[in-house]
Amino acid sequence: MTIQQTSTSRLDQDLEDLRTVLLRRVTFPARQDDIVGSLVAGRSPARLVWCAGRLSPERLYRSVDQVCAELAARRSADRR
């Protein structure tokens, strides 16, 4: 396994973990601060809080799918 593959699989796992936590803790629609606040209040791992901190602070997310799609798109843009 290469470093790139390890990094990709870790990020995929983070998105899956984030999805699971958000489905339990966040009521949508929600903004970045609502999402991050819920993660902190629920004592989620710092890696998930950091991941959610990359979301746009101005956008209103209507679903967990929108959250995960934006984070995946940002990850793709970062790799370029």
C-alpha cells in the first residue's frame, strides 16, 4: 500500500465516521458552526471536528449527504 492509498483510505474512513456521527447528533438543515458544535458537545474525535471545520461557514447544509459531498470535493481539489 502506498502513502497515497493510505491517505485516501483514511479520509474515506473519516467521511464514513463523520456521516455516522452526524446522522445521530445533527438536525438538518445546519450550518458549519452547528455541525462542529454538535461534534464537540458529543466529544467526537478531533479528526472529525477538524474535518467538519473545513466546511463553508456561510452555507446551509440540508443533509448529511451535502456535507460529505462538499468534504469529498474539497479533498479532491486539495490533491490537484
